[in-house]
Amino acid sequence: MNIEKIEWTEDLATGVILIDEQHQELFARIDKFMTVVQQEKINELQEVIAFLEDYVFLHFDAEEEYMNTTNYPGYSQHQSEHAKFIKSFNEIKHQCDQEGEVDVLVDTIQKYLVDWLINHIQKTDQRFAAFMKNHF
């Protein structure tokens, strides 16, 4: 199993402190997940997955609260992207639970979830951050 290091980089910064801190925490936790799998610490795996699941909801709620309070015009599209991510995450988690295939989960997280997160931050979150900077 080839596990890539997942790292936060400054080009992902939105300039919104809370959102950037949460993004950094997501990257750190995804990287921890990859380390747990690589070291075959299966007893820690469910704990890390549960944290990721909870933290994704917390983070998306925080972003959506910012969007609501600022009357962000792209709110519904942004919220829709969050909903698709949660659905995909739940499908991947379910697949892992059913098949018990850690390799499948790792591969999918690396290829889909991390790529999605980076793309989402670089495009969708950056648009929202620009809106906040220009209007507040």
C-alpha cells in the first residue's frame, strides 16, 4: 500500500482564520489516519475515522454559518458541495465497514477525498473568502 503524506500548504490559506485553522486540522487528521493505517494500528483506525467524520460536520457547519451571516450569494452551491462530500465520505466508510478493506478506504481517501478537499479549498472556499474580504 503506497501512502502519500498529506500536508497543508500556504497556497490553501483563505485568510479567514477559523476556516484556515480548521482546514489545517483536517489535513493533520487525514495524515494521522494515513499513518495509523501504514503502521497497522487498526485499533486506532475507527477512532480517527470517527473524528474525521465529526470534524467534517463541524467544519462545514462553521463555513455555512459564515455564509449565512454574510448573505453569501454562492451559499446554496457551496452547501451542495459539502453535502456531496459528506455523502461520498459516508459511502466510503460504509464500504469499508462492509468489506473490511482498509486498503480500499486509504486509496479512496487519497484519490478522492483529499483531492476533493484541495480542489474545494482552492476554488470554492477561496471564492467565499474573497467575498468576505471585499464585503466586510
